[in-house]
Amino acid sequence: MSKTVYTLKKHGDSEEYHLFQAELTQSQPERRCAPQNKSICQKMNKNASSEDKFACFSEEKARKKCAEIGRVVCGVCVIHLYTSYDT
């Protein structure tokens, strides 16, 4: 079983923060919290990061931290944290 977690990375050029998804898995500890290569909004590559603001946060914790940080967090990425999907 895996759980989706989030990492917030700062873009080196624009200094805007973008969210990246990762999976926490028990079966693959070496990939336990490796963020995807592209941000949620698809506007930032992982290797363009100048720093991580946080890593491996749950959706709720990421939502709270992004709200504290404010407008420098990509709005498209943040919207993803508030979207509910009907299954």
C-alpha cells in the first residue's frame, strides 16, 4: 500500500514554490519519498530547484504549510490540494 505525500521546491530562477508528488511505500524503501520529475502544474522540473521548503508532508500538512507561506506558492499546485475527486 502506498500513500501520496508532497514536497515543496523553490524554483531557482523565479523563486516561486511548486509542489511535487511522491509515494510513501513500504515495499520500496529506496524510493520511499522520491518526488516526481515534474511539479503538479507541470511548469517546473525537479532539477530546477534551489531548495526544498518541506518534504514528504501529508496532504493536510502540505495545505497548512502552503497557506502559511502564501502567494509565492504556485496557485495551480495549491489548487490540487483542495480538489476532491469522486470515485
